[in-house]
Amino acid sequence: MFVWWSVRVGLVCSLACYPLALQAQDKSLQQRIADDFIALAGGVHPGYRIAHAKGLVVTGTFAPSRGATSLSRAPHLVTASTPVIARYSNGSGVPDVADNSPDAVPRGLALRFQLPNGAYTDIVANSHNGFVVGTGEDFAAFLDAALATKPDSKHPSPIEAFLGTHPAAMKFVTDPARVPVSFATEVYYGNDAFIFVNARNVKQPGRYRLVPVGGPKYLDSAAAPKVSANYLFEELTRRLAKEPVKVRVLVQLPNPGDPTSDASVVWPDDRKLVELGVVTLTTVAPDNAEVSRKLQFNPIFLSDGIQLSDDPLPPLRSAVYALSVANRRSPSPAAPATAQQPNTAQQQNVDPTWLSFDTAAKTVRFQLIAGLTGLNGALNFNGFRDGQLTLVVPVGWHTEIDFRNHDGVLPHSAEVIAPQTPPPALPGDPAIPRAFTLKLAQGLPSEATDDMRFAAQPPGDYLIACGVPGHGAAGMWIRLRVSGTARTPELLPTPAVGSR
């Protein structure tokens, strides 16, 4: 999930020696946030998320409520039953954080609705009503201030100064850290606003809220310190062995004037709640650690009937999540996958077999391989990230790009887009007709293939980026130059240009 939630000054001070060079201002916003997560968690924990590291995956089904389609035409609201994958988690990036520790809050609940034809849509929520800040820039500044606070910092320390000018952040870190009886007795808030669209094309903003059918229940101040470090996970496993866990999926609707662009602003409790349906969770997923490692929940994995609002955070969260995958694959704590990948020294050489062409027929074929190496947590094409490889094609040539997903964990896709660095978090219309692969937003699974066939025109500079939300923004893109002067195609290593 998105944040290392509990910024307690004591823990922050203990981590302040982590290399501050990682906070270089020339990095992209999502890279800066991801690197701060790693620092606040005490370094890389291979195989784990950079936040909400400690979690449990469970499975079940979703049944829609009768009035759900008045709000949205989403596929899971018009089907009697939809399979669901869920993950409960603690908030920290430390995998062994105690379940009753203040550093474990807010807790998280992510839901994936498995739609027909292999599609899916996600909800990502946490147990605090209201996010810490409203923009990605403020969030990065919040984490930077936490890292800059040291045991001998003069008052006001950097974190104190930040909280003093951001009242929502102050409330976020000072709200009581209640300990639930169970993961299944906690309320989880979506915080970010989305647009829900029904069959009549009526649009309505709203925020998700996930509420236990039996209502929330919390331990009292005497009982909370006495539970074991893993009691939430042990309790949920015992509970599911006896009975299902049921969660109401609600959407809170704003009144006129309630902001949709600022997730730190809490809408009042008197706002209308619409029930979309009930999730019934029944089973702890087998091979839980491996399933959790491969799952990438994402708030902008949307379906028809659900759209992004003007809230700026979901696309940024998507890019940070993609970088979190790199952390899960990092080989050792000494080599953070997101923080220490050099831009100046490319790790992969150009293989001449990737490119073939016929000058007489004016045709070119390029093998585009997603996740060829471990660079950037496999978020690369042919072992290159952030535009460090350029495919040059003479204008007008017939171009065939043979795509293969070599990544054994994540789905990927590819699309030719207009130059924008970093690429947008969401796929859009291709800059050249037919220059995109199948399942652009969802991506193709490991070792799946597809091809793009198009005429290389008009001349100009383009990007070839992964269309899965967040992947391109996290560095999974190379360059395409349609040249009016080149006589033959070529592949060129390209210096990084300030995208990170």
C-alpha cells in the first residue's frame, strides 16, 4: 500500500543515519517517495513491500446489493457472485512489526475483484479516515522531514515544523492507535475519491469504505499491550477456520462543496453511504508468502463504471507500488532495488539479434522484451530503463515490434506514446495508430506474446512504455525515433536525461 504510516519521532531518529543522498531532488517524485519508504523501514527487506510489509492473503466472493447498479455499472455489480482476493496488513515497512505496535497503524485491506475474461479491479483502503496530506509533493516533504529529524535536532525539528503547518498531517500522526479485536473487526477507508458511472451514464463521486458486517470492535487499553506480536494473523486464521468474514463495501457520497481532490479532507459522517455489496472471505490462501509477493494491488486498476477523479494521489500511488515490486525482488539489504540503480552505467548491452530489417522492402522488426533482466525490479525493456535505449526507424518504414513478457511475476504491455518523462501512470491513446499490445492496462502474463505493426510516421520522437498502470512512470520505457534522415534502423544506448 501507499505509506509508511506511523511516523513516530523516536523511530525516525533511529533511522536518520540512512544515506541522505537517496533524497536527491533530481529524482522523480515516486522514486523519492519509494526511497524514503526504504529508509524509514531501516533498509531493504527482500521479498517484502516497502510499506504494509506484513500481511495475509485470503480469498472469498463478492455479492452485490440490490441498489448497487444505481451508482455504477461495474461488472461485479451486475453479476451474482465474483471471486475476491484480499490482503489484510499492518502499516509498517518492517516485516516483523508487532501487531499491537503503534508503528503497525493504520492497517490495510486491499480487495481484488476477479472479473470475467481475466480482468480485475481493486480497492485499496486503510484504517485511518483521511490521508496524511493531499498532494504527492507534500507527502514527499513529510517523509523527507521525518528522515531529516535527528535525536539532537533543535526545536522545532524538521518533522515538527512540517506538522505545525499541516494540520491534517498532525491529526494523522497523533490520532490514537486503536488495536482491533481482529483484522475482521476494523473499518477501512478508501480516502481517495473515484467517479462512479451507472448504465445511464450518470456520474457520481465517492469514496470507498469497508465495514465489518458485525461492526468494529477494539481491545481496551488493558488488553491491547498483552496480546502476542502476531495475534492479528493468528486470530484471523482461527476465525476463518470456524466461520466466514463478511465485509460491507460502501461508497460515501459527498455533499456539494466537499472536495474530491484532497484525500486529507474528511467528509463529515452525515454524508450518505451507498452499499455496493458484501465480501465473504472464507480461506487463507495457500503458499501465502509467495502469493503475497506476486500480488500487486493498485488503486487505478479500474473497470468500466469506475473512473479516476481529480484526486492527484491514485496515479502517483500506482507508480510507487510499481517501484515497491522492485524492492520485493532486491537481492540483498545492501542493494535497495529502487534507490541504488545507476542511471549513468547501463547494465545491459545491446544485442544485435533484437533488430532485423530489409532496406529494399523498408521493413524493420524489433524484439521488445519486458523484464529481460532484474534491473529496476524487472521494470525494464530489454534490460534498459528510463529511456536509456533508443530504437531509430526511418520515416515511413513498416515496423513490426514483437513483444514478449519475460517477467515471471508481473504482467506487462507496451504502447507507443508521445514523449513525456516520466510517462503518465495510465495508458492513453497511442501516438501512432495500431502501436500498442493487447490488454494494455491489464498487461499480458509471463511469457505471453503479441505484436505491434504500424507505419513509422510522422517523424518525431516517441516513447515505448508499459501500459500497466504505474509501470511506465516507474521507469519501464525506452525511446522510439522516427527519423527523416536515417537510412537504416538502429538501436542506440541513450544517456539518461533528468527523469530521475
